[in-house]
Amino acid sequence: MSRPNRPTRFWEWLAVVIVKPLSRLLVKKDWRHGERVPRQGGLIIAANHLSWSDPVLISHFLYNNGRWPVILAKSGLFEVPVLRVAVKALLAIPVYRGSTDAAKSLDISRERLRNGAAVLFYPEGTCTRDPELWPMQGKTGVARLALETGAKVIPVAHWGAQELLPYGSSKPKPFPRKTFQVSVGEPVDLSKYEGQPMRGKVLKEATNDIMMAITHQLAELRGEKAPEKPWEPSDD
């Protein structure tokens, strides 16, 4: 039986029996608006990035809401013995940073989206460096993919992963048990950019719309007012 954009039954079962119990053990759930995640069709899940743990926790959320999450992973993971077998089998997309192969991840993502996959992206490109942990200014790759493929962009904000595993730390803090909050927004309306040349201004404005949608969801989760302008990372 064909399983487009899903691992084999064995690998999906293995991932689920590991991730779900671990997630339940480490965090309490506060999941909101999962019904806004379309169950079919190519889909861009655009999320804020707080911790190395949040891809796993968001994947649990997406799986429970009917979608297999296709994750972008550092290319180095595809070179680690044993681990490379798993990441390939789970359909992860390698990210090649700072090399001539850097565009490959976007090419693979484009193909997956056109074939109906749900791909999890972090438009910021890395964990936020904003001192208050608000989303930073996004990079334009996600907007480009959305405009090229017509895939819906679903903004997803989360909060709590940084308490379980702070960015830069290799030691989780499981006690006391943390709450992982997720909120899904309505699809980002990018219709005003259709038919326009995908150049700097258009891509930047579309990216800003995506980041504003994520930030709006995060502000609701945190019960706080977001900053008027996103924090801009330095080039180093």
C-alpha cells in the first residue's frame, strides 16, 4: 500500500512509541486550535523556534492532529552511523548550511510540498536570540516556497520548550514538569503577492506577514503584548 509522504509503517510505529510516551512524561499539554491544521494537501507549518526540544514536541502535536511532520535537520545528522538510517527513514530533509549545497533543502522541500507533505519550517532559521524570546526577523525561504508552490502557510506558536531545554544547554530540566503550549493560527493570506515577481521587496513583505502571524499567536499564548518590530539578528 502506497504511503506518500509518510515513513513505512515500521518506522512510523517506532517513532510514535518513542516520542509520544517521552513527550507525555516530560511536559503537560496545552494545545489550542489543532482543527486549523488541514488534514490533506501540501502544507507549510511555520513556527517560532525556542529550543532544540521543540521539533519533537511540535511533531507530537502535528501527528495527533492528522499530519506526519516532515522536519528539516542538519546535514551532519545524515552522516552519523545508525542515526542517519533513522532520519532518512523518517523523511527528514537535510539542511546544508554555508556550502554550495545550501539550496538543496529548498529544492527537496518544494518537491515534498507539491506531493502533499506537511513540512515544518522555522522561518527564523535558528532559535531566537531575542532577549525576551519573541520571534526574530524571518528569512525569506519559506515565503518563496509558499508563493512558488501555492502551499498554505499555517502559523504555529509554542511556549514552554525553552523551560524544558534552554537554548545552548545539553541538560534538560524535567522537574518540575513543564507545560508545552501550542496555538495554531488561520492560514496566512499571501494572495496579494500572487503574480508579482519574487524579488527582495515582495519576499520580505510576505515573510513579515508570516512572522507577524506567528508572533500574534505567541502573544495570545503568553498573554503579553508583542514588540512592535521583530529583533534583528546580527550577521555573525
